[in-house]
Amino acid sequence: MLKKANSDLVRRQNRGLVLETLRQHGPLARITLGYQTGLSPASITSISGQLIDEGLVYSIIEDEEVSTQAKRGRPQTRLALNPQATNVLAISISVDGVELVFADFSGATREPIKLRLDTYATPKEDFGPRVAHEIKANAKRLGIALTSIKRIGVAVQGVADTISGEIPWSPAFCARDIPVVRPLERILSIPCSIGNNANMIAEALIATDRKKYGGTTAVVFLGHGVGLGLILNGVVFHGANGRAAELGHMNHIPDGPLCRCGRHGCLEAFSADYGIMRMANDRRGTDFDVHAAVRDDDMRKLELAAEAGDTVATNAFNRAGEVLGFGIARLIALINPQRVVLAGPGTRAYDLLKDSVGEALRRGLVHDLRKNVEFEVVPFGKDMIATGTLVETLRHLDRDVYATGQKGTVVEFSGRKIA
Amino acid sequence: MLKKANSDLVRRQNRGLVLETLRQHGPLARITLGYQTGLSPASITSISGQLIDEGLVYSIIEDEEVSTQAKRGRPQTRLALNPQATNVLAISISVDGVELVFADFSGATREPIKLRLDTYATPKEDFGPRVAHEIKANAKRLGIALTSIKRIGVAVQGVADTISGEIPWSPAFCARDIPVVRPLERILSIPCSIGNNANMIAEALIATDRKKYGGTTAVVFLGHGVGLGLILNGVVFHGANGRAAELGHMNHIPDGPLCRCGRHGCLEAFSADYGIMRMANDRRGTDFDVHAAVRDDDMRKLELAAEAGDTVATNAFNRAGEVLGFGIARLIALINPQRVVLAGPGTRAYDLLKDSVGEALRRGLVHDLRKNVEFEVVPFGKDMIATGTLVETLRHLDRDVYATGQKGTVVEFSGRKIA
DNA sequence: CAACATTTTTTTGGACGCTAAAATAAATCA
DNA sequence: TGATTTATTTTAGCGTCCAAAAAAATGTTG
């Protein structure tokens, strides 16, 4: 159903558009901004004037030389997002621990901060408060006023319920249903949201190349588990309870090997690191502890063995690839994506999986659908998760907070121009 | 990315909103329309005045008695969509043949027309032209001017490529890649679009009850095959090539029984009528012709046998239910819908499938996800497909054609008021 | 170096669509 | 008949966009 439209909507949408364009394409002259957004120069002058008055944007005073070689005409004055307008925070929760990344309104990040906080040992109702405490301490240390932080985004390895703001299950915790958003918001009085790793990587990819990833893309995350981020019509999809895209726990074979989730035959039970390790050890029974984290150097040893031609190791990777391939085939049958991206640390061993993935796709998917999908393996940078979280968080500010231009959102700011 | 907004957008959106509201809630007084849309009475007067001038809407002259019991105050004059503004056409293509349903702008339909046209025997390049010819003939017979038909929607049993407008594969044809949209548009000069049955049923459900189905719903269609319509965030999802939701050809078991599509182990090969029949006949080998249509009375016999306790028949239905259950479990893991709807003629035997579907869901899906999904079997009316097609077609007119209020779209119309 | 050319930005004046408030219309009530 | 009530229309004004004109700021040229 459509929604009522009025001049309020027009203002919000165009202000949001200007902010997003500046965020994506860096400092831009008004004339360029007009060209990019489709708005007239007059409108750009008006909108940017307001944004400058509110301290969200400033006009750059160019260094003499910096500007491109001298041209005729009035020189451009470029506009940029004002870094001082706001701060935001990305929190990443994984088996490796909890990490904080502070960033300013322009998206510039501070050094990531690894918290000394044992997620396993912490009682679940203490988790939120402790993180909140660490945030306060670290913000103070960095000279960031807590009130200047306008939004927090949390990325979790595992299942994230975007509606309730809890973590129903994650390999980083023993307990279930860890409350995160609620306690952070309560203690810090800062709006907060939560999502899973794979979705954040999807966000980061869209930000990198909207043309390539902005349509319908499935981002398969290989790591300690198998995750999925779905980009549908250019937007990350969350599902009814914000818990879509559980590729890792999509069943592969009824009554297959035990999975960490307690079911049998999930994709992850074959294709995650522990599934591969179990197959290599040929121990499918109860004496293999699925909950134990697989050590990275053990995994590396196994990869080297497979590369050296070891049959047992090779078979384990082949099987993992086959199951992954069938999972992707099922995914393609349901979603018909134009692109499937493989990401995450698990792609390191993708050469060992590749052939069996391809073979499974051939067996499990009609040619018509297969031929229209582009596959891609993206090198995994650990920072992608924080980047994606920040992208999502800042977009929320651009669209839903600062785009409104309400009184409450005006940022205190000294002058109209800063260098 | 956001889009530029201006008064053009406001006009389009609000005009569309008024049309959609009138379409959904029947004749409405201006005051009620204002309440429903959120627009002010002044705006409603202005917008409805234009729509009336353009002949899209008319104000009803109430019969004396009809109006509710006498109230004080100026009586309401209700507005309604003008049936004469436009005609549209829904075409349904299935193994049962081709059917036409003409409707006017208010959505009132004429009697469905079954074409005498053998889809199997018709060469694929003749199909479009023949249907076009039949449309001309039947429109003439019904006294509907061809130029009054502003849009055609086609629903297909099988795969529909919404982008190319062709039918890559359908049980109704021997050939593949049947062109449909292109020839119809060329011959009739009427905009045309195509989609699959399950999506049309999804559209019909949304129109019936937006609150119930408008969020994230998976509509599983059981019939000669197994189809799927995905409603994501209130909108039917089409995928990159308009070919999403191939639940029937989502692999269940690698190297399983032969499917009509030529692969092995597709869900449909177990759970469609021919899959069930094959299992009952216990002939999994090549001597069972998967391409032969299963006769409805044979299917009915099998159902009766199962209901009477026949083991072979019961086992066949159990197995079909189990596989369907695992398919739905995988679907839920990927999409996290709030509701799964089972529809189609195959639901007639749902009592025979129910238990094994439930059991498979228990085995194949983590409890967390399962508990949040509501299941529902909707009684299947054959008209749902035409209804859904018309809903989609008329919405397109409401939003994208008549909402613009361009000169070209003004409908010739005699007076401002008709009885 | 002054007049001209060029390009960017701002200002101006008007259009469009929405809305609150006032006016009008059309009925019932007393 | 006049008061009351409710629905609709008109009026006056507001916010936003935009085309065109004006202004600003620089380079070019004779």
C-alpha cells in the first residue's frame, strides 16, 4: 500500500539523498551534487545551506594547489560531511571476543578496540552492562563525549534477532537469548540495533559497489559456521523476525551428522570448520565434541595435507564442498539471485572446495537457473564486518534522523566554515 | 539509495493512494477517504475532483432508501471507481488450457472464457499470435473495444520469466522458451506482463487480508507441480530474473528420483502428484513416465485408498509429506517467514500429508525458527489465480498509469456524475 | 589592465500540492 | 422556521522545487 506524501516527505527524502550522496562520493561541489542527485542548483543551495547551518555539512576551503588545474569561471567550493557532527559505534561480537570501533560522522574510524571480556564466562544478564561500561571507559579514554554518540550498531556471529534485539544463539556464548540492545540503550541512552555478521558484510559490499551487489545477491559467509546475507532488490533482507538467512542450519540430509544447533544434518555440520575436521577424523559419533572451537592451526594443517594430496583430508573438503554446493543450489532455486558471493575466512580453502561445489550445482540445479548466476569469491578483510555495521548505522542517521531536519537534531557547531 | 522527490512524486503517490483505497474499501465518502488515507478533506476534494474529471472515479447517486438510517448533517456522497474507465484482461495458462478473464476498472469480471487451443500441439511461435487472435475475437463478442483494454496480465503454471516475458518451461508446453509478452504487445498494442501461478495466488491473498499476509509469507502451491509465491515485506518477490521461488525444483536428496525437469531428487519428484503416484506404484525406474499428466480420478482413488488404510498408498503420502516438510524447513531457514500458506488443489489431500510434514519440520528445523511460523491451509478456489492476476494488473494501472495524471491517460467520459 | 568570457552559486518569482480555517451546502431536529 | 449537525468546498497561506536572472569569482585576451 502506498503512503501519504507531503512536503515533509519531500524534504526528508531530498535531504537524505544529499547526505547519502556526500557520504558515497566524498566531497562534492554543489553543481556536481545537483547533477548526481537530479536536484536543481537552486534546491542544492537551499538544502546544503540548511545542512551547513545545522553543522552536518561544511564547505571545504581548498588548499591553493590542491584544486585541479586552473579553469575559467567561478571556482567550485566542495561540500563534505562534517566529521564533528556525530560519533557512532560499531560493536562486533564473535568467538574471538568483543570489539569496538568508534567512527565519526564522515565514517572515519578509530583503531579497533578488543575488549577484555570473556563471553563464555560472563552471565548473560551481565553481558550488556559490562559492554556498556567498557564503552563508557573507552569513549572517555579517546576523548569522545558519550552524548556525541548518536547510534550504536552491533554485529554478531550467530543468530541475531533484529526485532527483540537479543542473540538467540551464538557460538560466542554458552547461554541463549542474550539481551544486548535493551541494556545498552537503557544504560547509555543511545539508540542501538543488532544484526548478524553476514548481513554486515552484505552492507559493506553494497557500499563498495552498488551496481555489482545492489540487485539480488546472496553473500555466503564461511567461517567457524556458515552464514548468509541476502540482498534483495538492493536492500539487506531480515525476515519476519529479523532472523532470515540461516543457511548454516538449513538441513542438507535428514538425520545426518550432529550439528552445533542440536539438529542433525544441517549444512554447517558438513561445511563449517568443525564439520570438515570431524569428517577428516572420521568420527561422526558422539565422541566428537561439536561445541569445541576448531583451532586455526589445526585447520591449516588439514588444508596443507589436502593440498599435498592426502586422501582423507581431500575427501573431507570435497564433501564439505558438495554439501555447500547443494545448499547454494537450493538457495538459488528459492531466491534466483543474480550473484552469489563467497566471503569469510573459510574462503581461504576455497580452492579445495571449488570443484565439488561446482559439481553439486550441476547435479542439484536446473541449467536455466545456474547459467544466470555469477559466482565470486571476495578476499576477506576482518574489517568488513565493522565497515558494514558502520555503513548501516550511518545510513540510518542520514535517512531517519538528520534527514528530518527537526529542531532536536540540530548539531551545535561553531561557524559556517571550517578548514 | 533514495530517489529525488518533488511535487510530482507527491501528486502521483497521493492519487495512487486514493485509487488504491477506493479499490480496496469499495465506495467511500470523501470524509472517510480522508480518514483512511490520512489526507485532509481539502486535498481529497481536490484529488477526487480531478479523478472525476478524468473519468476514473464517479460520485454515486444513492438510492433514497439505501443510505443508512437518517442522520443529521449534510449527507455523504460516496465515490467509486468508474467501471467504464478501463478494461483489463487476465490470461491463465496451465495444463488445463488457456483461459481469459475480462474485467473492468472496478475489478468486476466477466465469465471466464476457456480457449479452444491445444497448448501441446501449437508451435511455440504460433502460441502468442493465436492467443492474440482469440482475445480480439472474444473482446468483439463481448462488446469490449480492444482500445479500452489498458493492460494484460498472464499467469502461468510453471516457470515465468518476468523480465523476458517468456515461459522458459511449463508443463503446458512441449517446447521451451515460449514467447508470450512480446507477441501480445506487438499484435494488440496493449502493455502486458507475465508471472507464475503461485505469485498470483500470493497477490490474491494480500488483497484479501493485508494484515495477515502482507508481511513475510511463503505461499506453497500444491498441484500438478509444487510452486511457491514469496511475499517479502508485503511485496511479491520476483528475484533477479523474475524466476525466484522454484520450490518444486529445489533439490531434496542428491541423486534422488527423476524429476520432470530432468534433474534428480527435486522436491517435486516426491511431493507432486506424479511423484506420489510413482511411489505408490513403487516404480522409481525409467519405466514410469514422469511427463505423463496424472489423471485426477487416479489421484482421487489413491487418496481414498490411503484414507482407507492401504499401506502402500499411505506410505507414498507420508513420504511426500516428509519431503515437503523438509523443503518448507529449508525455506523457513532461509527466509524466516511469519506465515506459511498451503494452497492449490493438492491441499485436498493435506490430511494425508499433515503429520509427516510436521514431523519433518521437527527434524529439519531449529525450534526457535519453527515456533515463530504460523501454518495455514487455504481452501483453493480456481478463480484465485485470475483474481490475483487482476489485482496485480489493476494495481499497476492505479500506481503507474493513472496516478501520474498525465494528459495521455485521461479517460474520455461523458459527465461528472453517473448513476 | 580593462573588458569579456566562463563557470559556479545565489536570488527571485512563480508553480504545485498540502492544509487549517472559514464558508457553504444539505440534511435533521425542535 | 431557525438551530444544529455533518460533509464538502473555498480561501489563504506554507513549504518545497525549479527556471531564469543576477551575482560572484575567476581566466582570457587584446
